[in-house]
Amino acid sequence: MVKSQATKDMPRLELMGIQENLKDSDYEEIKRFRESFNPDEMGFSGRKEGV
């Protein structure tokens, strides 16, 4: 699983919970979620997979 700098220390279960909450979200909810992160921390962490 590729993680961002913002999620690199989150446990897998927490990430799965976020994904579950967002899967039925509308565009505005997803936009608010994305904007809640610092853009400078959105780089990838670790090995690249599935590129």
C-alpha cells in the first residue's frame, strides 16, 4: 500500500476506516477531506507500487 507523508504512521485499520467513510462521499465531502491535509506533506512515503 502506498502511503503519503500524512498517512505513513497511521495503522492499516485506521486507513481502511477512512477509505470506508469516503467511499460513499460526494464531491464536496471529498474536497473538504483533501483540503484538511497540508499539501507539503502529501508526497509519497516508501516504495512505489502499482504505478
